[in-house]
Amino acid sequence: MKRFDFRILFGLALFLLGGLMLLEQMGLIKGASSIFWGVTMIGLGSVFLYGFFGDFRRYWWMVIPGLTLVGVGVDSLLPQQLQSWGGIILLAAIGLSFWSIYFVNRRSWWAIIPGGVLVTLAAVNMLDVMDLSVADNGGGVFFLGLGLTFLLVAILPNGGTNNQWAYIPAVVLVLLGAFLGNQAVDGVSTYVWPVSLIMVGAMILFGFFRRRE
């Protein structure tokens, strides 16, 4: 089988860029560079995704750069009035990449944590963009999302690993989310954030070392 020559991709990229610049000069389109980089990022991401779907057991990691690049590409292609959704799409795409790792291999339960965190951040940003009143309590929503993430770590199939420890940070984070959601305690929230992060980190380390015993 003849080896693929990457000069073909380079030539296609130059052809696309030149064509878009020409159309922009003719007044037919606007933002040629954004379109070029958007299409290029989606194309590169598709290459990684092709490798992932071709052998996800061996190339599971390819879904991360794949969906990340696709997210960046979609962000570049968004029209001006939808630019505020770019960060949400990117966070959701990266979060989906970690969830994909878990779904193709239940033993990779660790991927639930970054996947849940990123999807939660995307949800918080989406509430803010949609100008919903609940967005005023973004800290509470964030911690509730983290609590749900650790709850999923505890209850979802994980290839036989004992993840009962995850109930502890799940309960702590849900309580913190409810605590921060109360407007009457807003002045205390500046202390709750660092203390809660220390507690969550300690719980994760406790679960890790306990599992190794």
C-alpha cells in the first residue's frame, strides 16, 4: 500500500486559504481567516477521531485532541452574534472526550471526573450566557455539578473497582453547593471555596492511597 503523502494536505490547505481570501476580496464572504482555521481545526480533529474509532482500545487518547480541535474549529466558525457560545462548546467538547473514554472502557472510570468537571463548567457558562437568574449562584451550581460527578463515580460501572470513597466528596460538594446557593451566606463564600477545594483534594488522595493498600 502506498504511503500517504502529507504534501497533499498542505496543498489542499493552501488551495482552501487562497480560495477563501479571493472570495473575501470579491466581497462574497467575510472572515476568511476564521473560516480557514475553523475548517482546518475540524479537519485535524477528524483525523484524530478517525484513529480513535478505528481502534479505541489502543488509541483511546486520540479522542481528546480530536474533540478539542473540533470544538476550537466550531468556535472559529461561529457568527459574531453567537461568539459567546464558543467557550461553552469548547468546554463541552473536551468534557465529551473524557466521557467517550469512559464509555468505551468502563475501567477508565477516572475519566468521569474531568468529564464531569468540564461539562459542569460548560453548564455554568451556558446559564450565564442565557442570562438566567440561577446563574447568579454559579458557585452553587458548580459545586452541585461536582457533587453529581463524584456520585456518578461511585454508582456507575467501573470494571470492578471499589469506588465507595466517592460518596464522601459527593455529599460534601452537594452540601457546599446548597450552602453557596443561599444568598444569605454570600459573605462566607470567599472562605468556602479554598476550604472546599482542600477537602475535595484530601478526599481524592485518601481514596487513591486506600485503593493501593
